[in-house]
Amino acid sequence: MRYVLSYLNPYKYKLIVNLIVKSGATLMELFLPWILAYVIDSVIPTENVPSIIIFGVIMLLCSGLAFYGNVVANRMAARISSDAIKTLRDDGYSKIMNFSNRTVDEFKIPSLVSRMTTDTYHIYRMFNVVQRIGVRAPILLLGSIFLMVMIDLSLALVLIALLPLIAIVIYVISRRGVPYYSQLQKELDSLIRIVRENIAGIRVIKALAKEKDERIKFEQVNRAVSKKERSAGYVVSMLNPMMNFLLNMGLIMILYFGAIRVSQGLSQTGSIIAFLTYFTLILMSFLALNRIFLMYSRASASANRIIEILQREDAFEIIVSEAIPTDLHIEFKNVDFSYNKAKNHIENISFQIKRNQTFGIIGSTGSGKSTIAQLLLRFYDVDQGQILINGKDIKSYDLKELRSKFGVVLQNDVLFSSTVSDNIRFGRSVDDESLSEAAEMAQASEFIDKLNEKYGQEVLRGGANFSGGQRQRMLIARALADHPEILIFDDASSALDYKTDADLRNRLRKSGMSTVILIAQRVSTVLSADQILVIEEGRIVGLGTHAQLIEDCDVYRELVELQLGGREYVNAA
């Protein structure tokens, strides 16, 4: 929690001013019962009307100052809290954006979403409430006890005797309550995951009539969350009743002994009224502190989860490596990689790509094609071996410099809620001419020019208002728009018809603008590539041109026979 509280350091002077204003307003509230007791016991018996009016005006002034001070302090507290949480969210978001894919896989996306939303909100509420109530409640509590001692020490001892019991109750419940909130946040991660997956896949669920099955799955997770909430609630909910019981018992004792002391002439009526008012303020203070305790318990669990993100050291190591003069653009040297560090998902991968070549990678589902692209982009680091670009190890490139070399269309790539032009530019300095050229090459201009707003047309989240083929062509235009050094199309033509796919490949080849890596399951996509890599179960089983692979690679020959119409095509090749 101390680490998270450090986000308030830039606002320490504002916090001091807020503390002074809030303390002043609270002291004004404390003076009111004392003044009232003095008026009842000392001023009213004299029947001096002007004095009564003067003290009435003083009480009215104290009330006004207390009201105004509380309003100003509460507004400052809200501003300081929101600014601190904004910085916390910014830092957390920046950290997540720089995580390796392996770390993202470890945390899991629903958990990261929960930490950046629900958890930061819990901390915001804690910051806000502590500034508003956390200052006021202790002053009211201690000030009321002090003034009660000043008014009547004997009656004040009744309350002072209860304080150790109250402290014990708070300590015991906090020891048991806080762990429940940590467990609850983990269950909420699972709930967010289920909701996120079901909303994203709602069309598939409806198409397969699986609404009932998914509802049952959701109810199971929801029941687990409710169980944890009840467990935390059962423990923490004991605090209010127990504190109310102890304080009300104290109130009864004060009324009893106070009545005896008044009847014996040891106390005055005004003092007892003030005493009861201060006791009410003490009761309110304890309830406020109870509220702070509940928020702190939840915020503490949330803070630990956020600190896990902020303190996670996940920076990719940048090594010092000199570029070796070469005519090769990309080179893989004996690369091994495993996602789970138990079994290699790709093994002994070696190949070379010359500048402006078209390089095809083909293989069955799960063979490791996309893994090669992710290693090239350094989403993951290789376990063994080396990857070179322009004769230089990719680990020696700054990540921003490295990834700026690529234009990429990955599997399950997404469009964002914005305009068509914004989705293609994607925050880069792409002029209108380059934008139009990219859309033309991707054959996206055919439908964009027919839109009402053309490039200014709104795109719904995920491109829901466009067809699959239109979305894919916009994604391809995005990859082409910045004239990248290397283009990677990972199954980027799966939603395109064969004619559109062939036209796209011909245009790319004629433009010679980049080195192109085509990752596909369709032979027709890689057919005319300068080199084709055939991969099976993470190993290279073939490398060469289409004609060479038909002669030498059984796996590739079988794919051609299955996809391109039989042995006649193979023999013709």
C-alpha cells in the first residue's frame, strides 16, 4: 500500500492545505456543543438577551464556516484523488503495453482489465474517503474525548474504558477480513473472463444454440463470486453491530450516571446535553472509521494486485551487437522456442530471406507458423538460436525501432471504434496520398469509395458494420500504409476470395516495396513465393520453390494434391 500511496506525493502541498481546511471546518463543528453548553448553563440563567443573540450569531458563524470548509475540502479531495489515480492508471497501462506476451499470458487479459478498472477504482475511493472522512473522524473522535474530559472527567472515563474493546474488535476482524477481499478479486477475474469471452463470441454462441450451456457456466462462476462476497461480508459485517453495541452500552451508562450526577448537583444540564452531543459525534466518528476500514481492506487487496504490475520487471534485454555486412534481409539460425518451457513448440528452425523476396510459410494448424512471426516481432524471445535482420541480432534493436520496420496483419487482428482513415493510419504520420495508395493496393478502395462518408465513415468496435472481407482488406491497407520494410501476412487472406487474394499478391510482387512473409494454410497463397518453408509439428520438413518442394517434400506434395485438384496439377508443375 505504501507504494501506491506514493502517487499522492506530487500533491503533498495540496494535501496539507486540504488537511488544514478540513481540520478547521471540523474544529468549528466541535465548538458548537461546547458553546451550547456554556449558553445553557451560564448565559440563559442571566436572562441577558443580547448575550444570547451574540452567542447565537457565533454558533451560526461556526456552522457556516464548517459547511464552507467541508465543501472546499471535499472538492479538493476529489480532485487530488482523481489526478493521482489517473497517473496510477497511466503507469499501469504503459507497463502492460510493454509486457512481453509471455507475461501477459501469465497475468491473463481479464485479470489485467480488472486490475486497471475495478482495482484502481477501489484505490480511488480509498484516497477520496481518507481525505474526507479520514481527517474529520479522528479530529471529531479525539476532540470530543478531550472536551468531554474537560466537561466531566468522571463521565468521560466510561467512554475511555470502551476504547480498548473497540480496538480489539477492529484488529480481530481486519485480520480475518482482508484475505477474503484478495480471494474475491481473483474470482472477479474469472467472472470478467467469462463475460468478455461470451460477449465477444455471442454470434457463435447463438449460431450453435449454446446459450443455455454458457449461462450455466456463467452461473457457476457467478456463484463462486457471490460465495466469496458473502464470506467477506459475514466477517466484516460484524464490525458495525459490535461497535454499535459497545457504544450504545456506553451511552446508556452515561445517561444513567449523568442523571445521578445532575440530581446530586455534581453536573449541570447543559454539560450533559453537550456530553450527549459529543458522544453522538464519537459514535459517528467510529462508524466513519469503520467505513474507512472496509474501504482500506478492499483497497489494500487491490493495491497488492496493481503493485504486481507496476513492479514487474519484464523489460526485454537489449544486447550490444554489431551488424554483419550481408545481402540477407532476415535470417533464422537454429531457433528453438517453447511457450511453457517444457516442450519445444518450434525446434531447429533455420532459413534465410533476401531483401524484397516473397517468403511463404505453410503448414497445418498448430505447426508453429504464427510462432515464427511472433518471434520475429520479438513478442517472445527465443530459447536457443538467433534471429537477424540486416545482419544484426534483433535483441540489439530498440523495440520501437524493431517493430517500426514491420507492417503486420495477424490472425484475429482487430479494427477499432473510429473512422476508416484512423484505422488505416493507426496513429502514424501517413499522408492522404499514401493512405489512398495503400487502400488501392489492398483493394479496399473499391468499397470505401462507395461509403457515405468514404474515409470518414465510422467503424464500430471490431468492424462489426463491415463484412469479413472488407475488414481484412482494411487491415491489409493498415499494414501497407506506412511503407514498411517487412510485411507479415499471417493468414491475412482467409476471408478473401481467390481472385482478390491473387490480385493482392501480384500487386505486392510488382511494387517491390517490401520483403513479404506470407503465412498461410492455402497453397494458392504461397504458390508463387520465391521460397516456401513447410513446417510440421514445429520442425522444417521442406524449404524451396514450389517446383522443388513438389519433387522433394511429401508433406507439401500432399497439400497440393488435396487443395489444387489432384495429381494432374502436381505433374503439370
